[in-house]
Amino acid sequence: IHVIDDVSLELPDSGMVALFGKSGCGKTTLLNVLGGLDGFAGGAVEIDGADIRVGTDDLRNRNIGYIFQNYNLNREQTCYENVENALRLCGMTDPDEIDGRVAAALANVGMDKFAKRLPDTLSGGQQQRIAIARAIVKNPRIILADEPTGNLDEANTLVVMEILRAIAKEHLVVLVTHEAHLVDYYCDKVIELGDGKVLS
């Protein structure tokens, strides 16, 4: 079974690009291949000519921020610590720089007042905003968002999508979704997938 079958894409430096299609069509697998989380049997994935399979962790840590449907926050750590972790993974050690960046990222998503709270004390929408802060704190060139509004109500969906649209002005946001109304309203480019192939 080819989960991704003869896909060839060139993605822009900025804007919001949707990977759109029905459940099981290969959207998340393609996203995970782009981010170096899943391996692949043939072909290449490059970021500015650098092969994702060479120094994968380093390349991902420098260039890519991830946003997951189920937030993937560490329940035992405060919101501040969850965001801080992304910088420590990049090798950042200066406490003043870390503090400034974390504070700015939390403020960017309107969550600066919640820095000392644990994720389980927050609503789903608030947790997803912490997850976005974690993704943007290192100022990555690429944000990969896998169904980031899948667990949210309509009001929180709009908040999260507006934040992503603002990020997409200067960064590439690749959004996996099956929600057609989000694609129509927010995305600059839509890649429709079916059975692992690009349909349009």
C-alpha cells in the first residue's frame, strides 16, 4: 500500500497551505513525512536543499514547529515550561533570552496570564493556544498543524484559525484538515488528496 503515491510538491516560504481530503487519504502521513516524523521508502523531502533524512532532529528543531489535534502538552509541567521546552530542544540556554521568547509567544496567543497554570486546568481552546505558543516560540520557518481545531468548538476554532492566519503572513503554515469551510475561508493554497495522490 502506498500511503503517499507519486506526490511532488513545492511549498512557498509563507502563507497557509491546506492538505485537504477525506479521512484515510494520507494527509497526516504526508504532514509527518514533511516534518521528518515518519520515514519514507523513495523520493526526497528537502528544506532549502537540505535532505530531511540527514540530521533529521536538528533540521526539524531549527525549522519546524508542530501543532497537534490533541495538544500533546506535558501535563506535569506548567504552560511556561511546556513552551520553554521547545527552546531547550534547540540548544538555547540563556535564561533571559528564553524568558523573553516564552513571554512573547504566550502574549502572541493571548495566554500570558496563564504561564504558571497546568494544562489540565485550561479549556481545550486554551490548551491549543499554549501548543501554538510552543510551536512558534523558536520562530520556525514552517508550522505543521495536524487538525488543530479538531477538538475545539466553533468559537475556539475561529480564535485558533485567526492566530494561524496571522502567523502565515511571515511563515509557511501547512494545515491538515477535512473541514471545507476552514479551507475556503483561511487558506491561500489547497492541495486535495485522495488515496495518497494529489487530486488537485
